[in-house]
Amino acid sequence: MRPLKLLKTIQFKHLFNSSQFKSVKLTLVILCIIFSGKNVVHAQNNGYKPTYDKVFYGGMLVFSATDLYLTQKLNAVPHHWEINPIDKLALNQLNLNYAHTSDITAGATMMLSAGMTLFMPKNDRWGYFNQLTQNLWLTGNSVQLVKILVQRSRPYTNAAGYQFNGNKDDNYSFFSGHSALTASAATTAVMYALRNNSSTALKYTATGAGVLAITTATLRILAGKHYPSDVLTGILFGAGVSILNAQLHN
């Protein structure tokens, strides 16, 4: 299919307003903030490696485009996994109050993680923001790719009277994007705060981000949005991305 015809077949209005695109929009907004901040912070930081970062951001743009295409093109196919003992703790009823609260705590986690820069030396800000952006972008893209390929049905689809109406989000349970993104952000913040010269304000801010990340993960289960295995996988993946990327920058 020619590129022009392919573009015409994609329903952009629906795509850019979909819940699946939230993580991509969030990371792109943060990316804009990062490059704006780079013009202010001129000091070189060990967290910034020009060649590695250029390749990384280029790869993430391709990754994001792939996610958007697959999100639009792949059909939603309900897939109920066999429930293991830990996943029996999931709630098979949608609770919108908990779901909305988890959105708030996730946003607060991001704000605290980004707000760490208020208490940092100026020459550390760009390096920290750079790694935070990379961690969130890679985590968000990876979560979305797994969701659209695996298509595990959410716990609330087991509720009595539920009928599948083609909503793709109903089948994006594995793994939890909220848990992965907040774990990635909080891990980035905590790793910086663990430095020997970190101030008390930095340590308290990072601790707050960590508490909010755990709260977010718990709320996703209480909301009936995710199984415990979705949340645990998200936490491990998000934290793992941040730890690995920090090692690559050292």
C-alpha cells in the first residue's frame, strides 16, 4: 500500500483522542520541556551523551510511529488468560472513582519526579531531565506495543452482563502502563536522591514520588483495570528500564 493511501485510512481524530495514546502524548510534552530547558542549562553533565542520545531519540520516534500504526490497524480480540492464584485477587468490577484517582496520583508522580530539578544544582538538571525523558518514552512505547500484541482482557470484562463492543482498551490489561510509567519516573528520582550529596528536599521529593507510584499501582487493581500480575510486571519493567539506562549513561 502506498504511504499516501495508508495515511488516508488512519482515523487520526479517533487515534489522537484515544486513551491508548495518552502515554505517548505525555512523553512528547515532557520532551518539549526538556529541549526548552537545555537552552537555559549550559553546563555539561555526565548524564548527557550526545551520540547515544541522538540515536535513542531517533529510535523512539520510529518506535512511537510503529505503536500508532499498530494501535490503529490491529483488531481488538478478547483474550482471557488462565487466572493464576495471585490474579484471583483482582476485582472484576470497574470502579471509575479509583480509576480517576489513579490518573491523579500518576500525574502527581510525574510532577514530583520532574520537580526534583528545583532542588538540583543547575549543571545536573539537563542530565536528569534527559534520562527521565528517555526512561518514560521507552517505557511508554514498550507498554503500548505489548498491550496491542498481547491483548489481555481487563478484569472488569469478567463482570456479569459485560458485553464486548469493540473497545480496544478493554483488552489492554497486560501490562499496566500507569504502574510502569510511575515506577520508571520514581526510580529515576530515587536513584538521583541516593547520591551522597543530595539534599534533604531531594530525598523527600523522591520518597513522595515512590509512595505515589505504589499508590497508583494499587489503585489500578482496585479500579478493576488490572490484574496483580499486570501491575507487578509494570513496576518491574519501569524500574528496570530506568536502572539499565542509568548504567548506559555512566
